[in-house]
Amino acid sequence: MPEGDTVYRAANVLRAALEGKVLTGCDIRVPRYATVDFTGHTVEAVLSRGKHLLIRVGGYSIHSHLKMEGTWQVYPRGGKWRKPTFQARAILTTEDSQAVGFELGVLEIVADEDDAVGYLGPDLLGPDWDAAKAVENVNADLDRPIGLALLDQRNLAGLGNVYRNEICFLRGIDPRTPVKDAGNIAKVVDLSYRTIVANKDRSQRVTTGDRRAGRHFWVYGRENKPCRRCGTTVEFGLLGDNPLEERQIYYCPYCQPGPS
């Protein structure tokens, strides 16, 4: 699932193509909104909010979430699409370009953005970033595993599974460790902020500082391989609030001592 930095970059691309432009065509291919047509309206703003995208037009917002397979792509008007037509869920056309949302996990038209994203915590890449509030949110449940607290978008918005695993490694914390035993949460939140900001304009996410192929991450996706720091075999597991929400965790049992 795309993380906050991926959505941030997608919003930048859409903003360059749409913001301040009059729509000459609008096709929302979701049955509930099939009659919605913003043709003739000017796109007022395009912004990201955590992992969500918002396109403000005609007094409403087009809200989308990419989920696992979704993507927004921009083409010159009349340009050939790189994905099949049947995967298109939204087509927004201006005089000179066309923005197409393919396989969007969520696509809806909302009058009040709070209905869609009001529950989110401070956005790591947004103008509302509030580190103190994020720390307060994480510390609100001291018995919850830190790996779940960091993924909870109600605490802080934008981190996904890659960042969750890498931040825990860099702080020397097993993701299963309760928040109360995870050390200084303010430092965990600060590292999360600095790491995602460092990657917000990169096409390839890097947490090790090494941009060579295959060396971008410390532990993510590296099960059964030696830890880059100590050589211990990186282990793999699952962590979630329930079996249907479990996500992969990767950790070095030496560098990240587990909860007692």
C-alpha cells in the first residue's frame, strides 16, 4: 500500500496538471457518482492528507485512496494510457492534459472533507504537522505494540509498513514492544518525521543512506538475510490488532531486543 510520501508526490503531479485549470471533461466511473460532472468548473486545489488525495472542485472534494493497486497518472490530452481502460475510475480532462485514476481503492465525492479524513492524526508531510500531538496520541495506549501505534493513522498520518519496520530498527525497538517499554516516544516520532521528509521528493525510498540497488533498507523485506549492522539473521513475523489486519514485521533479534 502506498505510504504518505508516495501520495505526496502524486498530489504534486496532479497539482501541476489540474490546479487552477478549468475541467473540459469529467468522468467518474463509480455507479454512485456516475452522474457527477464537474465540467466547466475550475480545480481549486489538490492536496494530500496522509495516504489520502483530495481534489477540490465545484464546491466539493474528490476523495481517493490508492489502497494496494491504485494510481493517478497524467497524460497530454489525447495521449495513450499506460494502463487498461477498464481500470480507470476517474478521468479529469483540461485543455492540455488528462488525469486518470486507475484501480482506486476508494473514490468518493464529499461535501465536507472531515467526513473522509477528519479522523486522521497530524500529517507528517502536511502544514498541520504537530509532533507533540502525535506523541500524545501514541502514548494514549501504553500497552499497544509500538509497531501498531505507528501504523495507526489516527495517531499520525502517513507512515506505512516500510517506515514502521525501518523506524523500529533505527530506534532499536522490536515492533511488538508495548509503547510503555519503547523508550522515548518523542524521539520515535521525530525520527519518523525526519525520515519521511527526507524521502518525500525521491522516486526511490531510502532509509540506509545507500542508494545502490538492494541496499535501500535495513530490515524491510530482508528476512533470512544478515543484519546490515551486526550480521544476525533478520527475522519475519506478523503483527496486527486481529488476524485480518496483520502486516509483515521484519526485525533483527540482536539489534532490536524483544519485549520481555
